[in-house]
Amino acid sequence: MFDIAPSELLLLAVVALIFIGPKDLPKVMRVVGRWIGKARAMAGHFRSGIDEMIRQSELEELEKKWKEENERIMREHPLAAPFDPFDASPAAAHAPVSGAVAEGVSLAAPAEPQPVDSPLPDPHQAPADPAAPELPLPPGERTSRALP
């Protein structure tokens, strides 16, 4: 970055040791290190701000292109009826572009399922018919029926 040769760094260290002294040199190095850290942090913050500005300008450019393309497509293929993407009715979902309702289509809600008359057998009870096979039980469970 600054193109400092190792011999120049050695000369700088010797001059600092002579003028500052060995007693105060660690304190001076800490202060210089903090300044360098603050300068790097400010440079990183500045760079991220510039990057964010570039991203925003690119996003605005893409939105402008998208809007122009959308307008071109809408001019070439106009809709006869306005389309609402938030309309969840079945008629809106399956309606043709012309807006005409298809004949023979019922918009009524589907019939509810009928309840089952017989409940499922309880796996913990013995079957009514002794010849019927037993249902598998979880490990450690016992049946009330004696094993053959």
C-alpha cells in the first residue's frame, strides 16, 4: 500500500527507539495502533456507504427498466377486465381473460364429508373375534388377551 521496504521500517524503529526511548515506546505504539484502527474503520464505513449508494442507483435503474418493459407488455397485450391478484374467489381464479363466466361451472362450496358410523378399533382392546389378528402394539404394551 505505502511501499515501505523492511530496511526503512528498521530505520524508523531505531529512530523511534532513540528519540522516544524504550520506556515510552510501547505506549506510543499502542496509540499509533489505535489511530490506524480508527482510520481503517472510517475507511471501511466510507467504502460501505459508497457501495450502498451504488447498489441503490443500480436498483433504481433496474426498476425503471422493469417499469418500461411492463408498460410495453401491457400495451401489446391489454386485459379486457382488471385482474386483482388478491381476489381469492374461485370465479376470479378461473375466469377467462374476456371476463365471461364459463357455463356449467358451479360456484357453490363443495359438500362437507359425511361422518363415519363406525369408529376405528382401539388397539389396546382385544378383538371381539378370537380368530381375528391382533393389531400391533408399541413395545412394552400388553394385551388383555392371553397369547396362544
